[in-house]
Amino acid sequence: MADTEKSPRKATAPSRRRTRGPGRGRRGTISDRRAVRLVRAAAAARVHAVAPYSRFQVGAALLTADGEVVTGANVESASYGLTCCAERVALFKALTRGHSRFVGLAVVARLPGGPMPCGACRQLLAEYAPAAIVWVADSQAPDRIRRFTVRDLLPQAFLKAPPNRR
Ligand code: THU
């Protein structure tokens, strides 16, 4: 089995590898707290989804390397194919505000297990947020957060420029 086929790790589960230390909570890690904060931001952004056709509201929140949180929600069109996912709205907002390094992305919708980013969003994440940890959660169970890397989501991504040229 390829080593990219790792099972997702729950962000809220106590980590075996990381022990408690400075700045770490009783059960979690620094990144767990980031995940909880980002999932909350994504859930708040979800309320602003414009989804009159599917009625499926999705919220996303990106954490930039300098600690800012940039949110987005899905926007649909009567010409369905023009719909833009919450992840891409957040990413495009952040990029066009001058952010270029991202450490995390949370995605929230009312779906058991949380919504997995679509293929188009995975491609853009691979290009513009390759180091981001992706946390997904069901809006009905926001404490149950699943964690993925962008590489988990899109191994062997098509990248035109080498990473140091982007
Ligand atoms: N959608 C997202 O915003 N993100 C996802 O990860 C999956 C799908 C949106 C697109 C569309 O507005 C609606 O959900 C139904 O597909």
C-alpha cells in the first residue's frame, strides 16, 4: 500500500506522539486549538452561503501564516456549473488580500463526518496552500474534527512551477 494512504487522524483525539508540554492542553495539541478556532469561524461563515439551488451551505476558514483568518462560503449560480465552493471563495479572498502562506483550512457543512473538498478545490489547495492542514467537521457535531493534509487529498498533484517558483 502506498504510504500516502494513511487513515485520517482525528484532530480532537489525544495524540500518541505528542506529549503534553508548554502551550499544550490536557487532551490536545496547539494545532487542535487552531482547528477548533477555525472550525468555529467556518461554521459562522457558513451562514452567509448563497445556495438557493442545492440548499447545501458550506463554510470555510483559512488560517494564514501570519495568524489571520479568512473565511468564505459557497456561492451558486442559475448556471449551475459556475458555482464556487466555500473553500475556493476563502482561498481567492485570501490570495487577493495578499496572503500567500497558509497553515490550515477548516470546512464545515451539515453532513456526517463533514464535507470533503471537491477535486477542483483540492487542485487549488495543492497549488496555493500545499502546507495547510485541512480540518473538516459536521456543523451538527463541530467537536468531531477530521484532519487531512493537502497531500492526503491530492497526491501527485499537477504543478506547473516547482514549489520554490510559486
Ligand atoms: N460545496 C462546497 O462549497 N464545498 C465542498 O467541499 C463541497 C461542495 C458546495 C458547492 C455547491 O454550492 C453545494 O456545495 C452543493 O454541491
